[in-house]
Amino acid sequence: MKPTISITYCPKCGWMLRSAYMAQELLSTFTGSIHGVTLVPSDNSGVFRVSINDTLIFDRSSARRFPEIKELKQLVRDHINPGMDLGHSDRKA
């Protein structure tokens, strides 16, 4: 079964649009490799987490920042398909 990515975000902080943008990027990049992306509004303030099934791959409170989209794509790829080429997202600046 294909994995589902969940983005849990704080709606009180206004992070829904950021979450939707990241979901769009992940859906575009991993078409055919994932079941989908779920946006989950949190009841707790300041939450921004990304999980694949039940595995946490990014937590804003631990990292003390939001992920760059390139970084997020690499984290997802490394978890679901380590051999996948991300094209320009894999190239170093």
C-alpha cells in the first residue's frame, strides 16, 4: 500500500496556506508513489509536523524552523523511495 503523508499545522498561527503549498509540491513530485497528503489542523498552538503514515519526519518545534521545500522533498524521498532522483532538488547550490 502506498504511504500517506500528513501535515499537521496550527490554524491559529495562519499556517494553512503554507501547509497547502507543501502538500501541492509533494503531490506533484511524488505522483504515483504516495496515496495522498492529508492536512490536519491542530488544536495546539505552534504545531507544524510532517509524518509519513505514523513516522514523524519533520517537527518545527524540534528543528526551530520550517522545512525548505527542497529539504522536505528529500526527507519524503529518503523515506519512501531512496533511489528516486529529484532532479534539481538533489543538486547542490
